[in-house]
Amino acid sequence: MIGRRSLLAGLTAAALAPRAVLANTGPRIVMLGDSLTEGFGLPASQGMVPVLQGWLAARATPAQIVNHGLSGDTTWGGRVRIRWALRRPADAVIVELGGNDMLLGWSPEQAEENLNNILDVATRNNRPVLLVGIHAPGRRQDWRRRWAEIWPRLAQRHGTLLLPDLYAPLAAIPRENRASYMQRDGVHPSAKGVGLLVQHLGPQVQELIRRTRMR
């Protein structure tokens, strides 16, 4: 006869099994990014990658998203890391970099050169890629415009999918109502903010998954 403890353990395992299966099915997608990808300041289950993976699984487009986010990383760092990130085969790549370049005052031209190199590697063998941009902060309109222009230019050059501004949903919230969506540093999203960003990002990742099936 099965003991009560063994029975409960079995029922728990059965209840969790579908989630485990979904997390290990679908295309293998490398997400190369900075602290937004890594999930800075949040419990592991509330970071961008696990929340996105859950969002996709709930919509019958499961994927194995491999977290190659590194807090503080720049486009130059991504240029150094991309080959290592792809040392194992990947069906698709998401590139989310540039925010720290902006914070450091680097020029968009520098970032574009680095991202161009990253995309050269990521798109080899017709691998589908999603390029994720982010709006430039500050009041220097010319500088912001130059940054905004690099994302569509790169996407067109390399034939990638494009999300021009990951932070667009947060920017659309009036500043006085934005606190609950952000961590105390005012830069990184809270768990609530991540949920909003994933809703914005998710459909483009679904399209990325669709492209992997067409290869």
C-alpha cells in the first residue's frame, strides 16, 4: 500500500509535470542581453526569461530560452560573448543590448558597429534573430534620434525581426503612476514591470519561433 507521504509526492510531481515538459520543449533560443535579460534585482522565477518562457508556454508556443544576460554588459561585451553563447547549437537568437552604452554616453555609431558584428554571427546559416531596441533617455533630441535610427537600420540590413523599444509600455505610463512598475533604482523593471514588458515582447518571440519552424 502506498504511504500518504509517497502519494502526496506523486500527486505533486504529476501536477508539476506539464510545466516541466513545456519548459523543455520547443526551439532552443539564446537570449543575449544585459541586466534586463539577466533579471537583475528579482527572484529567479520573476526575471524576464522565465516569465517570457511561461508566457509562451501558456500560448502553445513553448521554447527553451537560454539566459545569456549579464548585468552591466554593453554592445561591445555582447560582441565578445556571442560566439561563446552560441557554442551549443541554437535555433534562434534574441539580442537585447544597448542600454548600458547609452548610460555610459557611448555614441550610437559605436553601438551600431558592435551590434552589426553580433548580428553577423547570430544570423549565420539563416538562423532567425530578433533584435530588441530601447529608447535613449535624456533631453538631447539629436542623440536620441540617432539611437532610434540604428535599430530599424540594423534589422533591415540583417533581415531580422525587430522590437524597436522594449521599454515603450513603461514609457507610456504617466511618470506619477510608474513607481510600482520599477525597482527603486528607477532603471530596472519590477516583477510587475517585467510582466508588462513580456506582453509587449512576447508576440515578436512567437513570430521568431514560427520562423524557426520554416527553416
